[in-house]
Amino acid sequence: MIRFNDVSKVYPNGTVGLKDVDLEIKDGEFVAIIGRSGAGKSTLIRAINRMHPITSGTLTVDDVDVSKLSNKELRGLRRRIGMIFQSFNLVTRTSVINNVLTAFVPDLPMWRRVLGIFRREDKLKALESLDKVGILEKAFTRVDQLSGGQQQRVALARTLAQNPSIILADEPVAALDPVTARVVMDDFKRINKEMGITVLINIHHVELALEYCDRVIGIKAGQVVYDGPASAVGQDILSLVYGGEHAKDESV
């Protein structure tokens, strides 16, 4: 369970990222966060794992106050929260499986980290994770030989190898063509339903949000202006979130 209680975030330059946000994300939900660029979508996502520390209010994950965690406790929290980025964040000059294996580095003793020696069970888990996203056959291919969609699926496999209870996805399909974007969204949907992993996805593509997600949160100027089922989102809600007819680049 993720709870935002009167959460605000103000950046050092005075920019308001979040303002008086009250939200509750239940375990196993698939939630889309929509809004214009700069509305606060990424800030909301990244506050959950304290990539962007909040300024005021209380943010808890499983009843634990994220703001009060020590560095060691925060690292433990982040092991349970997978993070997917638009830019994939992969080492492109090495193999797919080596990228997935980086998920286990924090758990290795120092000598294994230095020598790059992974346990057999780690390698099996990495292969299993690749199989879950349908690219097991690419395990020993260099990442720079993959398409953008395949690279995003490698990033998702790396996250699954952590055995997370929550996945935060910050514009994961923004750099992909419409067909490939749906393939990746299919992976998110299947993982959410079959594995029960909570998924929060910050997404510009409104049509994809409505097609794949169960719940939609609309953000405008750092405030939640809509929170409800995807099936209830109509033009009136989109006008509220985007301040008029939603822009062409907000949809596929």
C-alpha cells in the first residue's frame, strides 16, 4: 500500500512539483498518471522511492514513512521497488544477460562485485526474467543490437529479477513507435495481472493509459485533479487535466 498524505514538493528553484497530494495506491493496482509535461507526473513517481524527497506531508509504503528511512533502510526499500526509465538505462556494449544480472549486484559480497562473478541461482533467475518478457533468445546478444522495444523489455526483465512488489515506470514507451509501445504495455499488463505486482506508469499516451490501466490519476500543476477508473475518463476529464482539448502529442 502506498499512501500520500498532504504531500508537497518544492524544488530549490521554487518550482512546485507536487501540492497537497492525497492518494492511496492499493497492492496489485495498475495505475496510469497522466498530465502535460511539467505537471508533476515524474515527481509523483520518483517521490515514492525517494529519488525526489518530498518537502512536506507524509508518504508511506507498507506503513513505513519513506522520509524517515536511513540510507541502509532506503536501499532495502528500493530493492522492493523496480524503476523503469524512458532511456532504458542499459549498458549497451555488453550482453543482455549481463544487464539483467546487475539487479543482483547490491546483494553480492564485494569480491564477487569486483570480479563480476554471479551465483548460479542469479543466472537462472536472470534467464527466467528474460523468458517472462519474451526475449530469452536474446540473452547473449549485445544490447546495442536490439531494437528500442527489446531494450525496454530487457530493462523490465532486470527489474523483475529484483522480485519487486512495486514497479514505477517513468514514460517507458515515450521513445517507442505505436506498435512496439503496445507490445511493452502488454508486458506490463501481464506482469501486473499474473504476478500481482503494483504498477504505476507515468505516460503521455492517453489512449494507452485508458486501454491498459485500471485507474487513472490526472495531474495538473502538481495537484491531483482526477482520480478514478479509466473507463470513466471522457473528454470532460481530459479537458480538466490538460486545460482544453488534449494535445496531439499526448496520444498515440
